[in-house]
Amino acid sequence: MNDDVSYDLVSRPRRLRSTPAMRRFVAETRVDPSDLILPVFVREGLSEPQPLSSMPGVVQHSMDSLRRAAAEAVELGLGGFMIFGVPETRDAEGSAALDPDGILNRGIRAVREEVGDGVVVMADLCLDEFTDHGHCGVLDARGRVDNDRTLEIYGRMAVAQAEAGAHMLGPSGMMDGQVGVIRAALDAAGHEDVSILAYTAKYSSAFYGPFREAVDSTLTGDRKTYQMDPANRREALLELQTDLAEGADMVMVKPAMSYLDILREIADASPVPVSAYQISGEYAMIEAASANGWIDREAAIRESVLSIKRAGADSILTYYATELAGWLRRENGR
Ligand code: PBG
């Protein structure tokens, strides 16, 4: 064996991988706490936070623990705080969504009281948590989700959320025309400066499973008549075009991990900021594999969020937002 063999290579990319300082210096992508949006659940009637078995570490909040989570988000410098409500009673029309004293609107009000403008307070705008059938809209006589009647309700829900104090609304129901109708309703009620984070390319995904526990979902069946088919890429660009034309301030791709190609495509085409949602099933997979000792939990969390940013997301909704921001802050000595 000849041990002083050496080739005259022009390129040796390993040079820039040689030390932690060198790798940090040449890193093309960085995640900052302000990139992160924490999705949270507040459930009516709870006096203590309630753990979720399919999402270890995530809870349904009581009003008090919701306030504490929001204060922590500000303290850690998160970008956004996205609130989902879980009501005690549901009906066919999802009427608790419109009630100023409904759980979600109360949660928004409490969080704004707690944090003021310290973090962008976002509200999920969808009926699935509020309807007894669990669909994202109201049903017609034949049991189909009625697009336009749902839009009318979304418009009123938007105004209720704006009045409760939300800075940004996240319509997640995938009804056609939802961004435009919500924009018009907000403007007509004098809420011109409440912004819209459009769920632009939201796919009908098996990975939403654990979320259904998080919101005590009553859904039977699926959402394939309104959420996008995982087979489709071009259609995401149509959704982008329509959301922009209707006045979306930001757009989103969801889920993240199985849709990084879509995310890249939207990021390349979008003139407005792009977000991606690392959803419940992505979280649950990392937790389950880590709990079994199959992957390194912290490394997997960091890599998964970094890869979403690298694929084109300006911001990331992730249930890891608080924990990850804590790590980032410590290593940056802030
Ligand atoms: C529906 C909604 C869902 C999620 C956010 N909003 C579930 C669905 O579309 O079935 C999923 C979020 C997650 O899985 O983390 N309003």
C-alpha cells in the first residue's frame, strides 16, 4: 500500500467542511426564531392543559396556559403564534366560530391582551373544529361541502377574529374564493390592516392524523373534494395565482416534508412571503422514531426545519417552534 498517494484535484469541497466554525461560516441557510410560527390548541372548559397522546409534548391549552405559551413565544422571539380553537359544543353550521365568546375568539382576545404586538397573533380560519360533522364547510342537502355558503360564513368568521384582535388570519379550508371573500369582508368592516396567510397549496394528506386528536375531530370520511390531490404540482400554481389575485398577503404549502418540491416551486414564483407547515404527522413521526432510539431527536428536528427553509420557506409553522427557538437562542448567546 502506498500511503502518500495524492491526486491533483481541482475541486476539494471538503475544505469548507473541515471544522464547525468553517461549516457555520459557509452555511447557506439559517433558521432564526423569527422564522418560526407556533401552532397551538386552546380547548374550551379546561382548567389544566391536556396532553395529546399522538403528539407527545403538545397539549390542548387552558386559557391560562395559552397565555403563558404566548408570553413564552414573545420571550423567545418567535415570528408568529397560530391559534386553533376546540369548542365544547358543535353544530351543523359551526356557529361557535362566529360567536365573539366562542373559544377561538376568546383565545385570540386573551393572547392579544397578554402579548400586545409582541408576536404576530394568527388565527385558524376554518369550520372543521366547529361543525358536528367535522368538515371545513357547511353541507348542502346532498351532504356535499357547499363552497359558496361556506364562504359567506368565513367572511363573518374573519370579522369576528379581527374584532377579537388577530393580526393575521389563516384560512385553511380550501374553499374556492376564500381569500377574496375574507378580504372583502374584512375591508367592509374597517379591518384593512388585518392580513391573510393563505393556505394556498394544502394537500389532502394522511399525515394530518394526529391533528384530528388535537381538535377532537368528529370527521368521518376525507377532505378530498376540497383539499388538493397529492398527485398534482401544476395545480399548486393555479392556487397561487388565484390567492394572489384575491389579495393574499402570504401563501403557504402544507404539509411540508412530502411537498418540498411544491414549496420550491411556489417560492420561485411567489412575490409574497412563503410559509410551510410541518404538520402533526411529521411531528409524530419524529417523536415516535426518537422515542424508540431510532433517530437522534434534536438533530432530526433541526434538519427537518432547516430543510423546509432551504426548500424555500421564509417562515415555518412547527410544533417545535418554542423548543427550537430556545436552542437557537442559546447557541447565539442571545
Ligand atoms: C383544518 C386543518 C387541519 C390542519 C390544520 N388545519 C387538518 C385537516 O385539514 O384535516 C392540520 C394541521 C396538522 O396536521 O398539524 N382546518
